[in-house]
Amino acid sequence: MATETIIELGADFYRDPHSVYRELRADGGVHRVRFANGMVGWLVTDYDTVSKCWSIRRYARMPSPMQATRRARPQARAESAPC
């Protein structure tokens, strides 16, 4: 089940994400989280739930925030290209 509280993914997550994932999986497969950049989203940590989400067409077709940004600003991608 999904957790109701927002879990802050702080320095410990970036230092050792595997132990944080392990704790989250033990506590349930779906969590509301706030990433270091302030973005709030859902973090799905177990295989069965991820598979179920990807099998639901509306979720599988949703662009990630990064893909949406790239589609909205193609010139920005070209300006920041390393080559």
C-alpha cells in the first residue's frame, strides 16, 4: 500500500541508496517522496508493483518529467548538448 506521509530523501539516500530502498521495501512497495531538488513524487520499490504499474496503459504511456521537459523545450536540449 502507498504511504500517506512524504518521505524526505536526504543525504543518507544519496550516500547509500540500497539501504534506504531496503527499508522502504520492508515498509511497503509504494511511497510518496520528496527528492533533493524539491520534486515530490511516488517511489515504487518492489518488482510486482512496478510490473503492475507498467501494465496499466495510462501509466506506461506517461512521459517522465525529464521527457516532458525535453519535448517542451527542444532548443534547450540542443544548447546543452556536450558535443
